[in-house]
Amino acid sequence: MNKVIITSLVRLLIFLVLSSVLLACKEETSIKKVIRPVITQVVHIQDNWQEESYAGEIKARYNMALGFRISGKITERFVEVGNIVAPGALLARLDTEDSILQFMQAEGALAEAQAQKEKAELDLKRYRKLYKEKMISASEYLQFSNRLDIAKAKVTQAKAHLEVTRNQSDYTHLYADKGGVVTALDMEVGQVVVAGQTVANLALPKEKEVLIAIAENRLNDVRHADDVKLSLWIDPKHFYTGRVREISPSADPITRTYQVRISLIDGDDKVQLGMTTTVFIRHKKQGLVAKLPLTVLFQTDPDTNNKTQTAVWIYSPKTSQVHLQKVTVLEYQYDSLLIQSGLQEGQIVVTAGVHQLHSGQKVRLFNTKNKH
């Protein structure tokens, strides 16, 4: 019986010891949970820039609309949309049969004109001798002289016509005047085209620009922009410098927006035609501000007049504690705000978890943006 009692007491003692250990662990865990992790950001006082962003597309400033100089049937096409062509590259060819026949006809006409000229020269030579011997009158001699002049004129005309037909034979080939990228094609083999009809578009990629659409109420902001920056969607952290080159004088009839063309000042090989960009139109205002995310804001408890004040939580690296700092907000933006006063350069503000804090609370940093 004593052994049973002793065994029970030992079990009870072990239970009490284990319970104490578990309770201590829970208390220790609770204490650790009190030290909340927070996300912070370093305050930077900067110039007050008002910024608007727009989506745009990289375009070539100069485009060439190409077409044949004569009518005809397309027999061959040598390029596709997107091809990069060098200056003088052959793009397409027309049926040359009619051009060859016209050229042969012009050659025949020239030969006939030259034969008539030679005959007129012989006639004039013979009748000049007769005129000197006074066997024909002066009017008859002048008649043969005029025939030679007419024959010479016909030779000149035939040579010009032959040169025109030779050019038309060359016009059956469509060449690229300059190097560029084929952006559009409106021709197929077997298609009959007329002279001057646009069959291909060539973009000259040497000078690029960005095309954006602006609402009517933003036109003045664009016209008087102090700074224009843009970045590619594939590399949003790299910025290029732009300059407003042209604003459309009339709105698009469907979207009711105005097209704005922005010259790309310092573009590199990364910038390719058709890429999507973000364009930042900026204006510099008076005063200095701190730009922070909206999540930093904290509203104080109502005072005796039932009014609350805007504040942020400041983190102290020395004590690892936070305290509340009242601030004045200048402007609310899409995903951020501009604080006009109440903060100093280099202070660390809490940007996440602000509603779970109290003054003097000890916290630990989870992540800090813009570290020194």
C-alpha cells in the first residue's frame, strides 16, 4: 500500500514539474510576442515635386510610306513585318513583261528617229550643193534644212522616251531608301497595285520617341512640365530623360484624349520600338517635403474638443522604442503622401503595424527601406 502511495506522489510531483516548465515556456513566449516586428523607412527631406504618370509606347519619330512608282502586278515579296532592312534592300518586285515591251518599243522608235535624221542629213548635203549651183531656189533649200531640224528633235524626243521606259523598268523593283524596321505591309504576291499606292511602312529607328494620351484637364501640366522622365516596363528602375516635342492640336474623336509625343534624349539599345513605358511628368513646387507611404498615418485619440490629430510613429535606434510624432500633411497622392512639417532628415518612421503600437513600446525591425 505504501508503494502505491509513493508511486502516486512521484507521478503528482512529475506532473507539477512539467506543468511549471510548460507555464514558464508560455510566459516566455508571451513576453517575446510583446516585442512586435515593424516595417520602417528612413525619412528623406526633398524638393516638392508634383508627379503624374502615364503609360506610353516607344515609336519611331520618322516613318516612311513606300510604294511603287508605276502600276503593275506584284510577282515577288522579300520581307515580312518586323524585318530589319538595310539601305537599298529589295522589298518587292512587279511583273516586268510590260516594261520590257515598252523598252523595246522605245528602242525601236529611237532607231527610226535616228534613221530619219541620217536621211535628212544626206538630203540636205545633196541639196546644198544644188543650191550653190543655183539649180534650186532658196525656199526649197530651207525646206530640207527644216526637215533635218525636225529629225534631230525627234531623235532627242526618242532618247528621252527611251530613258523614261528604262526608269520605269527600274521602277518595277521597290527598294528601301533608308535602313529601318518594316512595321506594316499591304501587299501580297499576285496583287495589282497602282502607282503611288502605299504597300509598306518603314520605321527609322535611329531617333525614337514616346507616344502618350493626355486628358484635356492635364494639358497645361504637360505644356509646363519642369522635368520629364520615363522608364521601360521591363526595367522600371532605370530612368531616361524626355522632352515634350509635340502636342496634338485636336482630341481623338473616340477617346477624347490628346496625343503627346515625347522625344527620348538619352535612349540606349534597350529601348526598342513597340515597348511599353511609364512617363513621369513632374512640376517643382515651393517648399520641402517628406514622401512616405499612406500606411504611416496614425490618428490620435480625440482631445477635449473631440478633435484628432495626424501623427506618425518614430522609431529610436538607441532604445528600440517608438513614440508618436504629430505631422502636417501637405498632399495625399495615389499610394503615398507628402508631409510638410513635423519630421527631420534621417528619422525612422514605422510604415506598417502602426495601429498595434503604444508610446514607449519596444519593437524590433523587420525591414527598413532606404538604409543609410
